[in-house]
Amino acid sequence: MAELREECGVFGVFSPVETDVAMDSYYGLFALQHRGQESCGIVVNDDGLFHTYKDEGLVGKVFTPDVLASLGHGTMAVGHVRYGTTGGGGRSNAQPVVVNHIKGRMALAHNGNLVNSYELRSELELRGAIFHTTSDTEVISYIITQERLQSASIQEAVARAMRRIRGAYSLVIMSPAKLIAVRDPNGFRPLCYGKKEDGTYVIASESCALDSIGAEFIRDVEPGEILVFSKEGIQSIKDACGSAAHSPCVFEYIYFSRPDSVIDGISVHECRLRAGELLAEELPVEADVVVGVPDSGLDAAIGYSKRSGIPYEMGFIKNKYIGRTFISPGQSARQDGVKIKLNPISSAVRGKRVVMVDDSIVRGTTSRRIVKLLRDAGAAEVHLRVSAPPFLNPCYYGTDIDSRDCLIACRSTLDEIRESIGADTLAYLSLENLPRMLGADGGCSFCSACFSGKYPTEIPTDTHKNRFEQKISEKGDL
């Protein structure tokens, strides 16, 4: 149960005939809800007229039957669920972003984070651009719009924009006549597409969202690829901005993605099972029972049990009506969330030596409270096994870790962390075993910079994140 803000989730629908694309988007966003619980939005394209609704809150709360009915039918739609990593919260930063310009309209949904967002925004502001949000998604929309004024088509504008933006971005873009899927050259964030029996094409961050509306998975969007869906069919544009090393985020497999998703041909569930098996091989311990921390620790716990031979038990009941522990940004709210989110099953752990498997430790606060829950339920020993290496470095590609200051592994030794969280023993998956967890051969690379410090791109020297959410006294000299 990592104390991280999630990625975002993007979704798109292209139908050959007018239909209820809003409802398809609704179900698709429901399947992607784990990727963002801060805000959500849908834009429906009705023959070039865009109908938009977005707000703070969960999909089921924001999109009531009346709201969905107000969006009407159409041939295309774009949807988004958000957790902000660049830019603060609030309705103004909800996506998709809709732009009206001299050559038409555009709606854009973005998952990821640009490493040159501040540089681009400053350049645009000095030219007179006025921003209505604080997210880097609006920066991307400005760049595409600028390029559209000099391009013969929206896809040409997107290709030109890709030469200017750097970092992690999986995009779904809608013009009056086209739906476009874009993935950055490194392929940091997942993006795939499929097709329904009625000929409707669907784009989604994860394959589980295709399953939710009965679309058959076709393939992942390739790194650096632009896919254009129109009445003329599907057009693929590759290497629009040059090639780069394929480096998908390893934490998609450890934590972010749903276990029933398959990303770049790799099953998330199988990865987590292997992580647990590798933990049991690397870090055995004498114990009576293995329990997993819901949700992303469960698969690894099953793998640990399978390889170690220690019985697996359901150790916690999760309150399904509570979002992830970081749904509220304040530390006190995060702590309160743990209290009401999980409850241990005393009969499964009382008097027993327990192996508790979790996906990661970031600040340590959540782990400390979960270990205490097991102690209070009567566990004789608690041995914490973590299915990821220690977090040692900030992430610039969409995860809300922009500083080493919040990372407990940067300021404490292994034994100090163990003592702080109250476990009898503590061990992490080794960095060397990450490729084995992914089932990857030596020729396949992944971004593990948060663990290793080896970044696949240049990193920003000055992010100036959330500068428009700061008070004057917090900014220093102006």
C-alpha cells in the first residue's frame, strides 16, 4: 500500500455511427478509477459539437444518470481520471482539456509528466499565452495548437509537437473528425487499443478498461507512435520525433496498474506473483502464515506463499468504500484513512508469526500503522517483505515523488526503518531481481530510476511545481 499519488487514466472511443459513447466512457473510466480519484471528465463529440462535463470526485459520483444524459450521443468521446502530479487539485485542473482555436476544436487527456514543462510554459507565457490551469496538460495543448496553425492536419501538428515536449505522455486527442492516440518515445506510461463487435474502436490506459465494455484487445500503442482513427480507417505514424530506448515504468507492474491488465505483453498479475516468489527465494523467514496488504500486495503474498510453502491467509478486510490512503493530501488525513480502510482478521494472525507482504515503503507512515494493526490483533511476530526495492530517488515522469526529502530510505538505514515501523524483520526485493520479476531478457529495459537513479531522459533542474498554488510569502523574492 504505497503512499503515492497515482498516475492518471485516459480513455477514448471512436464509433462508425452515432451511439452512446458517453456510457462507454463512463464504464471505461470506472475500470480505470484506481489510476485517479481526484477528478474525472468526459467530452462527447456530436458531429463537431463538443459536450463536456468534468468535476472533482469519483466517477460514480460525478457522472450521475442526468449528467450522462446531458452529454448526449455522438461518434467520439474522450475521458480522464486524474491524480495531479504537476498542478494542484480542483475542478479547474480536471481533464480533458478543451481548446477552441481558429482551425477548430480539440479535447486532450494526458497521463504522465513532462520534464520540460516549466521551460515550455515560461516560453509561452513570455509570448502572451494565458493559462487557465496549473497542469502541464495545458502546456501540451498549447504546443499542439501552435503547431496546428502551421500544419495541414491535426496528426501533423501532434507529430511536430512531439519534437518539442519531453518526458512521459500517453495522450488521447479528439478533433472534430479524428481521434488520436499518442505515446511518448520511451513508452513510460501504458496505452493500448481494442475493438468492439460493432466496429467501435477504444483507446485506454490499461487493457482492463477494454474488457469492461466488451472490446477485444488489439495491441499496445508503440512508444513514439501516433495512431489516427477516422472515417478513412486507422493510420499509424511512427518515429515522429526520433527513437528512444523503450523504458516503461516498472512501478506500473509493482503497484499502479490493475492485476488483470496486460501491459506491453506482460501480465501485471504474473509479475506480482513472481515478485513474491523471488522475495521468498531471496529473503526466507520462519513463519506460520503469509498475508498480503490489499490490494497490490495480495498477488505478491500469494507468490511468496507458493514458493515458501508457508500457508497464505486473508489477513485484512479492506473497506471497499474508501479510496487509496493518499486520497487526501494531508498527512493526518492519510493516517486517518489507514484506520478506516483496513481491519485485520484476528483469527488468522493471533499468536502466529506473520509474513506481511506489501508493494513498497515510501514515507513509512502507512507501513507503521499496518504493522501495529497486526500487533494489536495478536500477531506474535511481523516480518515485512516488500515487493519493490527501496525508493531512493524522485520521479519526474508522473509519480508524485519530486524530492528525496519524503523518502524514508534516503534518511534511514534498513534497521532504522525496521525499528521505525515496528517489524521484527524487514527486507526489500533486490534491484537485481527486477528484470526477473518482469520476466524480461537482457535486451529489454525498464525505467527503475526511482530505485536506481538511472534516468532514461534528461531531468529538470528547476520544476517550479505548483507555483500558482503558493502564497506570496512562500515564493521568496518576486
